[in-house]
Amino acid sequence: MTASRRLRALSGYLFALPYLTLFCGFVVLPLLFGLSLSLFRWEILSARPAQFVGSANYQEALHDPYFWKALFATFRFVMLAVPPTICLALAIANGIHAIPRKRQAFYRAAYFLPTVITISVAGILWRWFYNSEFGLFNAYLGQVNIKVPWITDYRWAMPSIVLMTLWWTVGGPMVALLAGLQNIPVAYYEAAALDGAVGWRVFRHITLPLLRPVLLFVMVLNITGAFQVFGQVYMITRGGPEMSTRTLVQYIYETAFNNYRMGYASALSWLLFLVIALFSVIQFRMMREQ
């Protein structure tokens, strides 16, 4: 390489150095520390020092019924929350994209506004909505003699968490999909109109294929976030009733900060990481370009 090319390459690394420093300090090093911690039995309230146990924590997790129940609740949340979120976000983005550009800003801000609210505020608000005795939803349903046990019945608790999550998070993927729609050249739609394609055929053969990179981005982020769900269930149900909404992240939190088993909690965290990584790889393989 010539001196000028080496200088340009070095300047690129120098510009990235502040981010890489923070990334290594706050992401890479804690991840490696957590991985090493998962190989130890360390109870922080115990006088005994950390003891190396190898893969014993992982073996315990695989035989732990509470781990499998929490993992099943997490899978259930992912399956119930992600498809409606993406479909509704795509529908809203298409609706906003169809109106004139000058009026889009209001609707975009209105749908995005709930994502700005912190989970603590949103959780307290929706816990009041779901209250069986004096909640807002049952107050309206009571006018037609209907009373729904939103968060007190295990059959209703998880769908109630999903409904709250849908309201709280749909604005993020909607904005990303709307940006993707606006970047599709109009010439494709004009050519399709000349060929007589309308409605669903245009959406299926033009919009969806050209939105594939944005859809992949939205799907990966939503599935990753859904596997890490914690705030909603902790604020609204605390994992109940009958542990039907206790997700894996909540179980990790309780193991680490209620039972003080840091090594075992680290092993559970890495098992969750492997599950998320597996699903991310599957999505990339399914959504890759032909």
C-alpha cells in the first residue's frame, strides 16, 4: 500500500476508535466475564469463594423444570407477539404511505409516540387498564355484562401482555417499514400498472420483494427483543398467575438478584444467547437473496 492509502485506512480506524473502545468496554468484556462466570459456582452472599465447576451450571439448567417452563413461556410470547407486530406495522406503514407526504408526519408521530414512554409508566398504566374490579377495559365491558380476568387467569395473562406490547412497540418497526416503502422507486409501480397489475399482485410481486432487507432487519430486531422480554411481565403480572408469564429473562433476574446465584444465572443467560443466535441465523438463511 502507498503511504496515502495507509493514512486513509489508519484514519478510518481512528474515527472508529471511540466507539470500539466503548463497545469493548461495555459489551465485549462483560460478555466474556459472564461466560467465565457461568463456569463457576458463585453465590454472592456465601462466605465461600467462587468454585470452578465447568459445565455443571449448564447441565443443571438442562434438568431444571423452571428453566424449561420459563423458556416455553418465552417461546409462547415470541410466537404471539412478533407476527402481529410485524403485520400490523406493515399495514400501518402502507396506510401512511398512501396518504400525501405533507400529512404523514402527524400519523407517523402518533403511532411512534407510545414507544417513547418508559416501560415502568406503560406497565403501571396498563396494569390499571387490566384491573378486574375497577380497570378501564372491564368498566366498558361491564356495560354489556362482560368481565374479563385479564391478568388473573393464566389463559388470559399472556395474550394481555402481548396486547400491551403490541401497543407499546408497533411504532418502531412501522417507521422502519415506512422508510423502506418510501425508498422503492415509483417506476416499478408505474410499469406494473401498465401491465394491469393492481392491489394484492403489486404488493406481493413488487412491494414485498423490494422490502426484504427492511423486513429482515425488523424481524431480527423484534424476535431478539421478544426473547428478552422482561419489563412488561415484571410490571404487570410479576410472572403470574401460576408462573404462566414468567419469561426466561425474569427467571435469570430472580436467580441472580433474589437467589444470588450469579454463576447459574450467567449460564442461563448464555443459553438464552444461543437460542437468540440460532433464530437469527435461521432468519438470515430464510430471507437471504436468491
